[in-house]
Amino acid sequence: MNINQAHKMLNKLGKSTTLEDSCIKENVAPYENFHKLEKDKDKWVYGLFMVERQNNPYLQITKKFDTEVEGAKHFFLDRLSSFYFLEKFQRFVMEHEELDIGGPTFDQSKLLKAMSILGVPASLFALGQSQVRNRAIMLEKEDETSSIVSFVNDKGNVNQSTVAIRNQRALFIALKKVYLLYKFENEVKKLLEAEGIANNFSEGDINTFLS
């Protein structure tokens, strides 16, 4: 993936970006901070361009990459994940107050109801490894008050897990991750395949998108 492909696909998926010489940046309202990736000598640097209340705007670098491919991939996954969460998922949460997503009455049955409304297939969510048939988000109880949320790859192996967290928080994180996995499998992967670069994305890259 290069910055041109990242720019084209992000805009196609609804995340507005601008491409400049050796630079890609997200489009935001005037005088708001924005994320950008740019070439700096022999490296590619990524971070938040600080504009708000700044006399001298500057790039607050959070990551550095040796190649454009690595940098473009990170920019694409990080900004698209944030876009889906802030613009799509959080809007859904606000529009469905009856589910109390993340609140004290949010439970497993409400999580499944939310998945159904969102159109997320049940196969993307598992309660224990015995239920895993493909890439999925797995929720396992640690004890009466806490659970662990894991991303299970297409081989059925756990790629990444949270620490044990209280059940209400775990349910919210599980729903967020299963929604992002659904978007990846149903929207993002199709565009990557159309560009001929789907095989360049590892399970670790997908996990970055889900985080």
C-alpha cells in the first residue's frame, strides 16, 4: 500500500483525506488538530498536527516508519478505525438508548440485540474457543465480575487479548470490536482485494484496526 492507495480507499469509505507531495492528511474543520503522515528525510512520520491554540502549529509525532508502505498502512488502518468508531458506532450507541450500551443494564442479550440491529452475523462473536469457526471476537468470563475479550484469527488462534476487565466494560469492548471486524470483513477487505493488496495485511494489522 502507498499513500495514493490509502487516500483513494479512505475517501471511498467515507473518511475524507487530502494527498500532497509525500504527505497524506485527514480533512477536518478549520483550526482543528488533524492526523497526518509525511516523509521526513529517510523516514515516514505519523502524528497529530497541533493547530488549536498554537501560534506555531507543529506535528506531534507518535510513530516513525522506515517505508511508505508501513506508514501508509498504519495511517489507513488507524484513521479508518477511528472514523468507524466515532462517526458510525458512537452514533448507533446514541440512537439506541434502550440498549444502554456500556451502561449498567447492558448485558449479553443486549449485545446480541445490538449485533442483530447492526447486521453483524453471529459467527463473528464467540463465547469460548469451541464456538470459533473463523475470525471472531471472543468473550470469556474470568470470574463472576470480570471477562477477557480476544481477537481470534482465521486459524482459530488467539491473536490478542485484553487483561481481565469488569464485565460491563468487556461487553462494550466486545461490541465495538465485533462491529469493527464486521466492517473490515464486509467493506475494507473488498476494497483491498480490488486493489490487489489484501494479502499484504496480516492478522496483526487487522488487530491494529480493531484496537
